[in-house]
Amino acid sequence: MNDNFTKEITPLLMEWRRTLHQKPELGFMEYYTTYRIGKELEKLGFKIHLGIDALESTSRMGVPDETLLTEQENKALHWGVEDTWMEKMRGGNTGIVATWDTEKKGEHLGFRFDIDALPIKEAESSDHFPSQQGFRSQEEGVMHACGHDGHTAIGLGVAHFIANYEESLTGRYTLIFQPAEEGGRGAKAITDKGWLDGVDHFYTGHIGINPYPVGTIAATTRGFLASTKLNVHFTGVASHAGMKPEEGKNALLAAATAATQLYAIPRHSGGPTRINVGKMTAGSGRNIIPETSYMEIETRGETKEINRYVLQEAKRILQAAGAMHAVEVTMEFVGETEEIECDDSLIPFITKACETSTYVTEVLPYAKVSGSEDASFMTNAVQKNGGKATYMLFGTELPYGHHHPSFDYQEAVISVAVDAYIHILKGGMSHE
């Protein structure tokens, strides 16, 4: 195998990253992104699975409304997505799964790369690298503020390696380009389709999270939390605030009461918990009793059981706040993650496999993290079936944190991640 592969493909990795960065798309609306990935994989000779062939449509969570989907579909068609591709993706059935069978005895390896962006307006300052280099987001209010453009480029790099060195490889490969990671909405739909069944080793990971030097990777992570995402609607009665205040039922006050009291949920002795009210809107004018209000909240816990405790308490408080102000409360379940427990037995394997990499300079046994990841559904499915799974980190400096308008990373980390995965592929063959 050519040890210069990563060096040779690096210009393409940068091109893919920058192209996708300019056209970011939100979860279940990644039509252009899916198309660009699919055309590249098709050219390489992968068997591609699109739309309802890639995911269990009914298992998707937090799907945007039809108006937003149609608007993005039309935009993607304008950007050059072919009609035949769009027909398979319509209604938010984005993402793609690519498979390759060498028809030689060997392990079944699975890889996952998330592809969605965030509803954030990207910084325009001259010291922001994408602005400086002319590849800032062209979609106002949407940005790759978490590195998923890089993750997609990494996945395409791995795909190119498999296609180029198929004769030297053994076993089967499943590459998952997953929609809607943000908010914990997309992985379960892929998992429920059965793509992780029979996978012996599963790898996924993230650029950054912890600020390590480029070249440093973590073989496993510890600390991802189980999580639940809720949209909450309060419905009261509008009334004139001066003439008939007693006839009004104030939905804004119900939401405000809930927002403050949610943070009073007692911590759990069994492990870390989190609660966050990320968005609240209400009211229509200063002299009108607010008829409606809306909240977006999330709960987290070290395990599913601990998260369930926070969720139950949150639901109790939301209902109580509604009852206090005599308004109706409806809750919409829009996202979920589980905890991740990586297989520590992969640490020595990954460490040894990367010893000969000229890009990976240090392999940490694990990195401590927090937050949540819906790849948990995939890792847990693989482990349940007797396989091994891990969630890796790929080091980069982080002048600004994830989900910040000025978020960026050192592009060299993309090549490091590709090279790490290549050496994992090579290492897997050597111990079969």
C-alpha cells in the first residue's frame, strides 16, 4: 500500500471541506451535501443507499416542517442536485450509507461521519480563517460551527482509500454519512434500519472538543451523557391587559415560571446531570395577555436512568407551571441520545496501528468529554451484537468553542484523522 496516500489526497480533502463549508445545511435538510457525497462515492464504485433505503424514516426525530423542507429542496435543486436524487430524498430523508464488500474473508468494519450544520450566523471578521480564505458560509444564519464539514471530508478520504486499495483489503466496509446529529435526531433512524447489525468493529469520532495539538488523537472517550430534547408549547387565553386582565391566561408567565424552576431540579447522587432552556418565545404586544409561548429545552444524565430522572422532574415542573397559570401544556419529543461506553480493548490496537503513521504523533488512551452524541445508538447496537466500538477525538487548537460564530479548526487535523483511520484499516488486516 502507498504510504503517501494521505499526502496525495490532502488537497482534495481541503477542497471538499471548503466547498461543503460554503453550503451548510441543517439536519434532515442536507440535500446538496448528501448529493455531493453520493456522487463521489458512486464514482469510486461503492454501493450507495439513499433516502428510505438508508434510514428508517419513521424513526427520525425533530424533522423540520414541510415548508422548510420544500424551501431547502428547491434551493438544492438550484445548486445542481439532480431530480432523480431529490426524488429519493424528499421530505427530509437525507444522509447516505455506502457499502463495499471485498468478497474476501475478513471483518466487517463500520465508520460514521455526521454531515449537518447549525443555525448560527458565521463571523465575518478578517481574523476568521474561512472569511480570510474566502470560503465563509454563503447561507446567512447557517454555519458548520461544529466541524462536520471536516468529518464529511474525512469520510470521503477513507472511501477513496478503500476504493484505491480494494485488492489489498479484506472483509466488508460500511460508511455511514449521517444526517441530523445536532439535537440527537438522526442516528437512531440509521440504526433502526439495521446497518450496524453484524459490524465487528465500529469507529466514529470528532474534530476538536478538547484542544489538543494537531497530531494528537484519543483512542476512546469517556463522559458522553444520555440526553432528551423537548419542544414545549403553552397555550392560554389572550385578553386586553388594561380592560380585562382577569380574563387572560398568561402563557408567557407559565413559560417564565417553568424556565426558572427547571434549574431547581435536585442533582442526582448517581452521576452528573444537566438541564438547559435554550430558547423561549412568547407574546405579541405590550397590552395583550400572551396567549402562546414556546420553549426548547434539553435534559442530560450520566446514564439513561439518570437522564430519565431529570426528564421526569422537568415534565412535572412544566405541567405544574401550566397549572399555576391555568394554561395548557403540550410537549414534543424531538431528540435523544444514550450514554457511550467505548471498548477499552481497542486502545492498544489503535495505539499500535498508528505507530507507523507520520501524521499521528501521539495516541491518548482516552479523552474526558461531556455533552452528548447520538452515535451512541450505533456504538451500543454494535456492542449489543458482540462487536467492539469506540468514539475517537482528533486534536486541533480551538480559539473559539464549538457552536460559536467564530468556530474553526486547523485543517491539518483532517489529514491526521484520515491517516489514523487508514492505519486502523491496515492494522485490522494484520491481526485477522
